[in-house]
Amino acid sequence: MSNNESLAARAERAAQIVKKPELYQVCEGCESIVVRDAPTCPNCHGYRFDTDPERVRTQAEILGKRLPTSIPPSELT
């Protein structure tokens, strides 16, 4: 997937999150957005989250405009 395709996919996903921010939360460890019922972050294994819908919306807008900067766990093995 090219960078442009990746950015387009991230922007699309961010738009979905912005529409329903109450379904998500922001990890306070790595600032990833995860579903509201996740007990831990799949990226950093953190367990502290910000559930404020405005914070989720703001973070989705930020993440939707940039390429991923974290390394997925599948690439660590």
C-alpha cells in the first residue's frame, strides 16, 4: 500500500471515529484510538484511557492526517 493509499485509509477511518466518538477511547500511553470496551491497548498494552468524546474526536483528526508512526506488534517478532 502506498503512502497516499495509507493516508486515505486512515482519513476514512478517522472520519468514522469522528462520527461516533462515544464508541472509542484514547490510550494515554501511546495516544492510539481503541474501541471503548478494550481493557488494554493492543499497541502498547497500556490500561489508562481518556474516554472524553471531544478528546477522541480531536485525536482522530490528528491521526487521520498523518502516516502511522508506531510499529505493530506483528512486526516485533
